[in-house]
Amino acid sequence: MTGVRDAVADAHRREWARVLAATVRLTRDLDLAEECVQDAYAAALDSWARDGVPDRPAAWLTTAARHNALDALRRAATLRAKLPLLVEPAPDGPVADDPLRLVFLCCHPALSAEAQVALTLRLVCGVPTPDVAAAFLVPPATMAARITRAKKKIAAARIPFRMPAPAELPERLDAVLTTIHLLFTTGHTAPSGESLMRVACAERALELARLLRELVPDSREVRGLLALLLAGHARRATRTDGTGRLLLLSEQDRSRWDRDALAEAHELVVTSLRGGPPGRFALQAAIAMLHASAPSYEATDWPQILVLYDELAKVWPSPVVALNRAVAVAMVDGPAQALAEVTALEGDRRLSGYHYLPAIKADLLRRLGRPVEAAAAYEHALRLTENEAERAFLADRLAEMREIGAPG
């Protein structure tokens, strides 16, 4: 039974978005589609234990979810009313761009920007609502209500499940870029759980970024996003050791980074920076590639990274950008200057639940030889962190600072 549970869990990680998107094409109802897909995964536990894991799990799950949907529509006597809403014939199984269609559905301009991203995290990646809430620094109940309202708005507005027309792309593209980036971020460092990463979620974001590039090949920001994701994912094998312990960038074995992915990212960055002022994803990708191209952590071109952060702050004045910029400031101008900037950010309510703020402050205090204050900041970061790999790292640093700061 353990093998079957593992197979179902693997199918959930890899196929959830495709199966859900195929079911949405039939139901035109996000709530109903999600319920039917969840029932299909539950049925798989019994069926696969009895009959064996199918050769094509996604096709099995899609068929089961569609049967559930048809039964539900018939029971509600709405089949005749629902089917005319289909905008195209629905094939028997998932099609290649179904997940991207689902992203565009969730990122319709009728929804607020936060609702777009939250709904996509929930539906496209199957991210649990509490983890979506953590990404937005809001309580789970607030996020659950926000997602429910977004689903109802899509149903009420009868938003079509299709790719936008070329004329619609400009107003939809930034939301989709933002959403795919946050999908990747959620996989790159999971908001909760024992593992540092959710690799399948990060890979899904990469798949979506590639599909988006095929749809909009001339967009410099699309190329920048894909480069940014490739540069981050290239380091996945070195971000933890054999026991799952988090490894800092300075500790990672650069010889094990995915050189093919980095070469692809480099070419994308070069083209994304040409032809005018770069956008926020192109600038972030350029920063990531400066990290990736340095032969060692010590040889990183921190002054150039700081210049890029200054440019990024102009096009995307985000408190998270300001916090990341402070890390570069510490490497260029010293930890004291960076600490002053981080302390100023503590007054920004948008970062009140963001555990990286006290974690960065703690590291700066540690480097300044102020262990008692560093310990307090590490404690604060630990209270806000739910990922076990990050918690273990912070707990080790906290113990170190307590030992150093203990009265002699």
C-alpha cells in the first residue's frame, strides 16, 4: 500500500494541474472541477491498490475526474446548460498548454492581483491554502475566503477557459509572469514542511515559463523570467546536504550546478537586457546570473549586483527588493550600513510576518559581534518560520549566539 500511496502522491505533484485543467474544460466550474479531481485521486488509492498503478496515471486520473464531473452535472440536471459554455471541443486527456490556460483563467483582469496569484497557487500547483496564506503573510481563514470569492467571480463573469487573444495579452502578461514566479518561489523554498524544496512545483513553474515563451516569443520579460527560474533551479542539487541540512550559497558546491541550464539562462539574460530599459524579471535574472557566474562566493561581483538592485528598486519598489538589496549593501559597504537599512524596514507592515527580515538582521548582528541581539533576532525569525530545514538552520545559529553571548 505504501507504494500505491507514493504513486498517488507523485501523480499529485506532477499531474494535478493538467488533470484539473482538463476537468475545468468540461465543468466550467472551478469548485466542481476541484472536487471531482480530489475524488479521482482518492479513488486511485483503492483502484491502484487493487489493479496496479496504471502506465499513464494522468490519463487514468483525467478519465476518472471527467466521469465524476459528468455524473455531478447530470445529477444537477445542468449538463445541457453547461456544455454550450465550452469554448472548444474537450479531448479525452490533458493537452500540452492546459496548465497555461488555467493560469490565464486565474489571472483574468476581473480579479485583483492578489486573488490572481493566490488562486493560481491553489489550483495550478495544488498548494495548500495555509501555505498560500503564508506566501501572502495573511491568516489561512482570510486566504480561504479570498480564494472562494475569486472562484465565484470567475463563475459569475463566465470567464472563458482559453488563451487570450493577441490584443488581450499586454494587460494579462504581467499578472501571469508574477504568478509563475511565485509558483517557482513556493517550490524553490517551501513555506512549510520537512523538505527545503518542492521540486515538482518548481518544475511546473519552469514548464509554464517555457510554454509562455512559445506563446509570446518576443517578450523580453518572458525571457527574463525563464532565465531567472533556470538560474535558481540549476542550484537545486546543492542547496541541502545529504541529511537535508540547508546550505548557504557560500557553502554550495558550484561544480555540481546545472551548467546547461545556466548556459541557457545566460543567453536569455543577454537578449532580455537588449532593446531598451530592462524590466523587473530581466533585472532579477541578471542578478541571479552574476551569482551563478562567479567562480566562488568571495569572487562575486557585489558592486555590480548592488547597481542592479538600485535599478530594480526603480522599476519595482518592493520592500522585499529593499531587503535583498541590503544583503548586497552588507557585502559592499559593510554590515553596519546594511543593518541600518534593515532596521528601517522593520516599520513596513508588509514585512511584519516575513521571516527573512529578522533572519537577515540576525546575521548582520552576528557579523558585527553582537551575539545577544543576534540571538533575539534569530528567535524572532524562528517563530515566523514553518519550513523545517530553515528552522533547523536558524535553531543552530540561535544556539551558537546563545553560547557566545552567555555570561562568562
